[in-house]
Amino acid sequence: MSQLPSQFSQSALQDYVDCARRFELKYIQKMRWPAAESEPIELQEAHMRRGALFHQMIHLHHLGVPPEQIATTEMDDDLRLWWQAYLESDVLRNLPQNRYPEYTLSVPLAGRRLIAKYDLLAYDQSRGVIVDWKTSLRRTKQAVLEQRLQTVVYRYVAVAAGVISADQLTMIYWFATHPEDIAILPYSQAQYEQDGHYLIALLQEIEKREVFDLTVHVKRCFYCVFRSLCERGVSAGDFEGIDEIDIDDDAFDLDFDQVAEVVF
Ligand code: SF4
């Protein structure tokens, strides 16, 4: 009998909430299934490589490497546009002074560890800002972002680790494909306490679970690698159709930045 993981990331918890069976396959059985999330696979892979490179460039920038040196790396037209938009963004100008790119924090919770790997954590004595750079094709709706486990875990861990108080913390999602439409999510002590109760209950539910059911929301299977194993279809979802997908449960969000984090 396989064991539950000793630490939980936001990706693992999001998989569990989206589909308990997917969580079981990925994190308990540790199964790697030879299928693509979307097709054409060349477009998906190119997009994921571009996203990974974009994150590396921002990392270098926050380590102090001048932008003109970073921009000499291999860039295609899309990446050049993202990079230019990033350099011109007001988000950069208004961040607290102490900036920690690609920063990982973890805290104990319900007998396990909860881990958050931040694109950027910036803070000083008066405020803290979490920034997540998104390269998804579409700009995720604010209401969906509020509920995403990434938002819940990132903000909760930053406060629980003692970086900053909840009332001084803000999370920002910056979308490379929609740089004018920044999502700003302030935090609060009341929300922190609510998130703590929710996360503990979620971990306890996973701990007690014996059967990991397939999701009833079959549209979540379109872009899942396990669809043939689950007999939920063989063909992958259309990569360029992600923008147009009809969302009936309002919780679907194919996040290639998170997929890339697992793959690379
Ligand atoms: S194909 Fe569907 S049911 Fe199977 S693991 Fe993926 S999301 Fe869950």
C-alpha cells in the first residue's frame, strides 16, 4: 500500500480538489502516464519552454543581472513581448525593497508539511507582496483566483512562517499575455484563520480517504494525461482552444506554469 506524501504543495492539493483520482495516481501511486495535456504537442511544449525561460529571466533580473544582458538569451517574438511588458510593468516599481525570487517556505500542518514555492516574495517591515508570473493563454477570473489552492497556500504559508502579518500581505498575479490586467488579492487575519481551518480539514480528509473517486466534472478530463487510463477519452484537448472552453463548474484552470513546475 503506497503512502501519502509527507509534504503537500499547492499543486497536489489543487489536483485533489479537482479530482481525487488524479491526486491518487500522481502523488500516492506516483504514476507518470505517457500522454500530453493538450495538442498539438509541439505548441504545448514550445509554450511551456517559453514559460520556463521567462521565469528564469525574471529570476536573473531579481538577482541583479541587467535586463540588456538577460535579453540576449534566445527569445522568440512572444517571449520578447512578455519581457518588454514585464520590464514596463508598474508591479516592479512598487515592490518592497527586499526581494526573494524562486523562494521556498514550508510550515507544519496537521502532521504534514505544507510547502510554497514562490516566484517572488518581497517584503519589508511594513508590507509583504507575493508575485506570481503567469504565462497562461487566458487571464483567469478573479473569483477563480481567490479560490485557487495556490492563492490559499501561498498566502497562508507566508503568514504562518512569520514573514509578515496577514493584514500587511498582498498577492499579485501578473499575466504575461494580459499585462494590463493585474490581479491583486489582499489578505486579512480573518481570511488567514479561515484558510487554516480549511487546509487542516482538507489534509484530514485526504488522510482518512480510502476511495479516490474520478471527478464528476468530465471537462476536467479534457486536459488530463490520465484520460485513457480512466476511460474518459483518448485525444488531448486543443491547446489553442483553452481560451474558448466552456467552463461549467467555474473551477477549471489549466495552469501551464504549474505543469511546467512539475515537468522541469
Ligand atoms: S482523466 Fe479525469 S477522472 Fe481521470 S484522473 Fe484525470 S481528471 Fe481525474
